[in-house]
Amino acid sequence: MREASCIRREIDFCVFPSPLMGEGWGEGDINMKKIKINAPAGNLECLKAAVDAGANAVYIGFQSASNLRNFAGINFNFKTAKEGINYAHHHKVKVYVTVNSYPQAGELSICLKAIDDAYKLGADAVIVSDLAVLEYTRKNHPNLPIHLSVQAGASCLESIRFYRDEFGVNYFILPRTLTLKEIKEITASSKAKVELFASGSLCINYEGRCFLSSYITGESTNTEGTCSRPKFLSLEKKEDLIAKINGISINRFSDRELLISPALSARFFADESGQWKDSFLINRRQICKGRFFNKTTRDFDYPFQSPVYLNTLDLIPELSQAGIDAIKIEGRQRSEDYVRRSILVWKKALDDYASNPSGFKVASFLDTELDIMFESLEPSINCYLGK
């Protein structure tokens, strides 16, 4: 395996062939369905990085409770969204506006305003989950394409037909609880366009139905936008370094573990704004990723799920055969560098597959690059090959 510095140097100097930045597959099978890349952008710099790296579409959200990544310090206002959409359209890249929260009493107007703003800005589509927001969009902006959010949890052909017939939805972001066999059955029978999460943080819970962290934080994932926001996180150094959510311990790191990763402890400290300096805790501050004492094994382990990240590069042939239209990269809360590198990795892998489908093999340095971005978390293909 090559050194990380070499891998980063290759990507920094854009050793990937220039056709990756273009629209076509290259010299592969001309009948092959092209899988597009939908990339995250939490701010204008990330959006521009996604466009420049070659994403086919970018998904964004407004600075309001209208979307499920309503973190302080990210997302767009009307002015920055306008600049971003103009930039993307100039480069023939689409922009989708995420309006996928489930508004509580008195909050529906926030989502409806987001829909109106997306229409005024010329967004290519809105990503929606709530029924009232779906109804409003179809009634008031019939020419604005609607993508069904993964939060809606449409996981069977009957659900997809319902959203298509009632709200005119013909593009679906499918839950990560489906296998590729089930997805293939949906695409073959419905003829709907589907998008699938292929890279990024991974949650074991059924999208739109997770209440686990609300028992500790009192905040619903489906309205607040994340399992446990940084404000609930605290760290306590005794014999071990203990991570707590709302005062309840969810993980601990021994001095031995800290020595193995010398940079670990430095990443825990917040800056003057109260935001964490590094993304290290993104996958470790959620209750479902917590490490707890197992009375049977007499050890600390992860009873809900080991901290992993989703990496489906090896499944590109199966993704293609399942008939998906686009892969989705998770991470609107992540950096410009993460967005750019993720896209370059996927562009290279998809191009390699298109050039030689029968002999496709993921270049080892692509997997290594993803490992680096997720700080050596264990990669997972989720349940896509079987539950």
C-alpha cells in the first residue's frame, strides 16, 4: 500500500485523466447507463469545490429549520445560494435544495418559505419528505421538480407509486435499509429515477424513524437535523478521557489509545465560537456509535454499531446493474477538502468501470484515500448485498 503522502500528492496535482471532469463515460460501453454523482455542500466554498471537481449535481440547504443539517456555521442564505446556483449553472451542474425536515406546529411556514426561495433562485429540484410540504410544492410550483428525501423512507414499490401519483415525484433517494436486489426490483418495475447513498457516514437506523438519541437529548432527529448536536457533547479527563452526551457517558479512551493517536486529544477542544475544531467526533458523538460496558465479555464495545463509514466503491458493477441513476455522497457538515477529494475518488472509480466493466477493480489508492478522509474508520458496504 502506498504512503498517504503519495496518495494526497496524486490527488492534489489532479493525476486523474481530464475526461473525468467531463460529462461522458469515455470509451466504454455506449449503452451503459451513466451513474451520476450528487455531492454535498455546506457552504459556498464547498459548492464551488464540488462543481470544479466534476460533480453532476450539488445538494444544499438553507440556514433554517427547513433541512436536517441545520448546524450553526453551515448552509446558505438567499444571497449565497443565488451565487452558488449561478456558479453551478454556469458550469452546467445542477443544484438541489434540501427541505426535508418534519415541521412541528407553527413551523410549517419555514419549510414553505424555503420551497418558495428555491423556486425563485432557479433550483433544479427540491428534496422533500413531509406530506404538507410535498402538497404545497406541487400545488404552488408545479414546474419545480421534487425529489423524495431519504427521510420519507419510501422502501417499496407501493410507496413509490403513491408519491408519484399524489405529488408527481419521479426521483427517489432510497433508504439504506434496502438491498441492491430490492432496489433493482424497484427500478425495473417503477421506471422511477433513484439515487442511493454510496459514501459517507453511516447510520444503522431506518431513515426518518430514529428516536434513539431523543431519549438522552430530548431533541428529535427528524426535526433538529442530527442525532446529538455538539452542544450536548462534553469531555471529562479522569483516568480515561470520557465522552458524554447530555451528561451520560457514551465512550471512553484510555491513555494507551491516546498515545496510539497523539493528535486525538487535541481534536477534542473547542474554539472560541464553541464549535469543535476537527471532524473527528462526527462519527463518535452519536449515541448509536457509543461504546458501552458489556457484562458478558467484561469489555467495552459497540452494542449498536461499530464506528464505520460507507464505502461502496467495490459495488460499482452491482450499483450499475441495479439501475440507479446517481450515487449520493454524505457530508454537508464536512470540509471543502472532503467534498473535492470524495468526488475525485468516485469520478476515477466510475471512469475505470466504464472503461473496462468486465475487468473492473478498484485502485487500492482510492480505498486508501477514503480511509484517510474517515480517519481509518472501518469501511462498510452496509446491507446492500444482504441483510
